[in-house]
Amino acid sequence: MNFGNFGFTEMLMLLVIVLVLFGARRVPEIGASIGKGIREFKRNISDVDRQIREPEPEVRSERIAPPQAASRAEDEARPEPKRLLS
């Protein structure tokens, strides 16, 4: 198990330093938050990849329009908002 120039001894020393700095109780919390961040990043990357590869679904242009009389009556019933700045 070789991570670039990191050998087993360097990894062990790094783990000891992290334990001393953060304590045994914080290390699992830090690992969990890093794991959540990685999962969220992968999910976002896969969503973007899927959006690029799949065509967008066709938008239906035939939508049912609301009655015009009802929207005009609602507009007349609403008072004009007060201006905060003059």
C-alpha cells in the first residue's frame, strides 16, 4: 500500500498527529463529514453528467391557461404595496 511517496510509517505518523491535534472523539466526526462531502460531490458530478448525456424532456407547449377574468379580479382586489424608500 503506497500512496505516492507516503509509506506505512509516514501514514502512521500522520494518524498519530491527527489524533493528538483533534482527539479520539473528534476524528470519527471529521471522517464522517469528509465522507458526506465526498458523497455529495460525486452525486453532483453524476447529476451534471446525466444532464449532459440525456436530452431534456420536451416541454409541452399546450398548457391550460387560467381564466383571464379571475386574474384581473385578483389584481384589482390587491392593494398597492407601500414604498419603503422614497
